[in-house]
Amino acid sequence: MTNHTLTLDQVRQLGITALSQQLGMVGMIRFLQQSETGWGDYTKEREKWSGNPDLKDLFEAIQRSEK
């Protein structure tokens, strides 16, 4: 089975299996809690890099990227 034929669920299950084998059950749980919690404030960060575009600005940006 190659990686490009795996479903997302299969990839997740294989990853959990690998983590539990390498880190043990407690280590796997600690890793998953760390990586799934996230950090920062996505909304504030998104506003910094995207500004507050209106629908017209977004439409024009999409049109430019398609050319």
C-alpha cells in the first residue's frame, strides 16, 4: 500500500500506531494533545496578513491568480 492510495483515516490510524509504538501510550497522548491544541490567535493573525478585504477585492485577486 503506497501513501497516495491511503485515505485520510488510514493515514491518521497509521500515524497513531507509529506514535504509540515509538512513544508509548502516554507519550502518544501527550504528543497528540500538544499538536492538536494549537497556539496563537488565528483570527488576529489572519487579519494581519490578509487585512479586511471586501468581496470585490477577493474576486479581483482570484481573477488575477487564474491568469
